[in-house]
Amino acid sequence: MPDGRVVARTISVVRIATSVFFILFGEYKLFGPGFSHGGFQEYLRGYIEGSAVGFYRPILAHVVLPHAVLLGYTVGAVEMFIGVSLLLGIWVRAASVLGVLHMLSMTLATWWEVGHNVPVWRYFGAELDHLPMLLLFVIFYASDAGRVWGLDGWRLRS
């Protein structure tokens, strides 16, 4: 059985690897016009028309869609914050909470993508790009993943 240091270092490696994804996600949303000025609206319309969970559709239609440009950039900024936070290991718990909320939002927006009345495993299978990330954020939060190889640990020691 591995000791705690090996586990903590492994979680830190996964934290840093995960940061790369979120920096890439945030970068293209923040620094290119394609997402916030058109792409986000297309995604939202698809979610509203079919894949979002019923109670989430009005939120997307009446709160998010009317402010899609601003919120598109906000999504990019949140993803960039998550990525940089995970990379540097600072404010990892706050970034993990945002990550869980973001992945829950994505799951609610895409839940019915496989259609209605299909076997339950298909819903979870279609969410393999959101649910594992959500679980990683739970692990990062619970393990306080910024303490090893991160600035959170440096702040605590000084």
C-alpha cells in the first residue's frame, strides 16, 4: 500500500495535468471571438432545444442566452482561473468548487443528449467528459491538492 506522500504526489501530478486542459479551454474562449460571439449561443440553443434537463432549460433560455457574450467570456475566465490555480497549486479548493459547479452545469445542460427512455447507463456513458472531471475536482478539494507541489502548501509553511 503506498504511503501518503506517494498518493499526495500522484494527486498533484493529476492536478497539474488537469490544469493544462482548463488553460486550453479558457484560452480559446477568452482570446478568440469564436466562442463568445456565436459558438456559445449555438451550444446554448442545442441545450435548450433538447439536451438540457427540464428545470435547467428556462435558466439557460432566460438568464444565460440573453447575456451569452458576457457569460461566454465569463466561462472562459472561470476555466482559465481553474487552470492557472491548478497549475500553480494556489486556491485549489476554491477552484475545485468552481470546477464542480461548472461540471454540474455541463451535466445538466447535456443530460438528455442520448434521448429519453434509453437505458440509464447510456446517460452516464454520454457524460464521461463531465462526470470524471467532477470527481477529480472532488478529490482535489478533499485532498487539499495544492499543499503538495503548490503555492497553497508554501503559504501554509511560511
